Amino acid sequence: MKPTQESRVLEVLTNAKGDYVSGQYFLHTMLLSQYHARIWALQKKGYPIEASDFTDSFGFKSYRLVEPKNEALKCDIGQAEKKEDTLSNGYNPNKPIFTL
């Protein structure tokens, strides 16, 4: 099965281990013209993705996966990925992945 764009973005952010990844990388290297939508969708699913306050010389922000501040929100990303596959497998976008 071909990986989704969301899973590709999540993999890159996870492999960056808290470092910022430039929007240029998503656009020009990964060829994701709608990377903002993929990041937004991951945030809606509960992934703590932070945008930088700075931009590069072309106006691109950078993004990173951060540790949740609340210990109760921490979970294994591999476990959370299983819950986000598709709507057909029972995923409810209105139900939070993380609970307090």
C-alpha cells in the first residue's frame, strides 16, 4: 500500500527528532504542494506540530514535532498512526486520539 502524504510528512517530522523541517523541503524535495493541509490534518488528529516564528529568505516557515507539555498527552506515535489510517477503518475525526 502506498504511504499517504500525511504519513510521509509525519515520518519526516519524526525522523527530525524535534528539529525544524523547512516548508521548502516539503514543497521542493517531497513535492507536496499542499503540505500545509497535511500538517493541519495531523494537528487536528492530535499531533503536536509547531510552526516556527521565523521564515527563510523565500518566506517559508519551518515545522517540528514537539513533545506534549502534559504527560497524559504523550503516547507512542506508532500507536497513534494506527488510529489515523482511514475513515473506512473506523477512525472518527471528531473523537480525540489523546485523552486526559
